Amino acid sequence: MKKSLFIMWVVSGLTASSVVAANKTFEAELEDLLTNHKYKQVIGKVNENSKTIQTPEPYVIQSEAFCIVGKYQDALDAAEKALKLDDEDEDAHCRKADALLELDKVQESLVEVNRAIQLNSESGEAFTSRANVQIELENYTGALEDCAKALKLDPNLPDAYAARASAAFELEQYERATTDCDRALKLDPLCLDALRVKVKLLEESGNLELAKEFKRKIKSISDG
């Protein structure tokens, strides 16, 4: 333990265990807000508490929220703050990969997600993130393989079904894409990646009015 940190805890009357408990409570609060799609609240709370954050998780959660609302540079900055606190946090590498992908830095994104998998080969989220990179690289077979790995690790991962649906759509496997899209939305009705695939499927089938409804839903979610 750093001496200065220990002194800070003593001065404030906190023990190491109480600090850990406070961190866990804050992280749980952020997770709950993220789950309930309160993205702006997540972003605001992390900013308000930035001087006391000692673990990467709050910045990881904030990075995800920034990505959802379309603030990709901010998402990248938050992921990098997380990595400064722990450069071996695989979730932080995944969030950095996601932000880089949205910023069209595909090769850099691939490096980050491969690092995440190297750190934890049992992470379904890491394989899902790499599947999204594979789709951007037009390696749809590789994306399907990564989705299969992700779902083997976690069969209830909506983003993995959404990524598999996206790869299947690009391969013109529309029935398979529809099935996986519906699975993703059953697990999470507000899964943005699945909703985006749903729009593509509806437009492909000529159902433009319903596609517009889903586009409005996507905008509503992204607005937080």
C-alpha cells in the first residue's frame, strides 16, 4: 500500500475494508444505472466522483455509456483512465477496443481486444468485441467463430447474438440473422446492436415503416 494513500485513509477515518466496500457500492450503483439505460446519469456520477475513484471499473462503465450515446472520443478517454489504474483490466481493454472501432481505428481496436483475450480467455464479452472488429474487417466467418466462442462461455450474452446476427446479415443469411436478432432482443429489448440489425432486416424485407419505428427507438435509447 502506498504510504500517502494509507495516510489519506487514516485522516478520513476510513479503513482499507471500508474504502473497498464504498468502491463496490459505487460500482454497483453505476451498473444499476447502466442496466436501466440511465447513461447520462452514469457519465455524470463518474465525473462528480473522479477525484476519489481508485479502481478502473467506474471508468469502464462510463466508457460503455459514452459509446452508447455516441460520444466515442469520450469513451476512449474513459477507457484510458481505467487502464491507467489497472493496465491488465480486460474489460477496460474491451471498452477501449469498442471506442477505437467506432472511431474507425480498426487495427488499433484489434490490438486492444486481442490483449483483452490474452488477459482473460474466458471472457465472452472480449470475444464479442473481437467479433465486431472482424465484421468491420469483413471477416464474417471469423466473426461467427468468435460469437460461437462467446456464447459457449456465456449463452445469455445479447451482444454476442447481435454480433452473430450482423455477420449473418452480411453473408445474406437472413433467416439466421433474424433468429439471432430476436434472441438478443429477448435477452435485452434495448440492445442497440440488435436493434440496428433489426432495422437492416426490415429494410431488406421492404418493411420501411416498421424500420422507421425501430430507428426512433434507437434514437430514444441513445439520447439516454
